[in-house]
Amino acid sequence: MTHPTPIEDVTIGGDVIRLGQFLKFAGFLDSGGQVKDAIAEGHVMVNGEVDLRRGRQLQLGDIVTLEGRRVRVCP
């Protein structure tokens, strides 16, 4: 029986942030190139669905998943 990965909260200090920015801000990836590749290759999920848009506007409460790590966008 597997248990879901716990969700970490990351405070962005505002109401919205772009997916590419959030991946770096939350410490998922270090560079824009890594972000671009991870998104283009379909490794990034937002609210349980693969999202290929680096510029997607994340809203408060959205959950971003990459390599088993789940992070919620918080104010």
C-alpha cells in the first residue's frame, strides 16, 4: 500500500506566479533551461494534469508535482 507524498506549502508573497518561475522559486530546479526541458518533456503536473505551458499562471492553492514532490502555491 503506497501513501501519497505529503504536500509542501510554498509562500509566493502574492496572488499569482508563472509555472516556470515557481519551479525555480520552490527549489524544484535551478535554471531556466532545466525548467524548459522538464515542462517540454511532460514531467510537470499542475493539479494532477501534465501542463506544457511554462508561462501558465498558477493560482493560490494550485498543486505542482515534479519527480514525486508535491508543492502547494500559498499566499
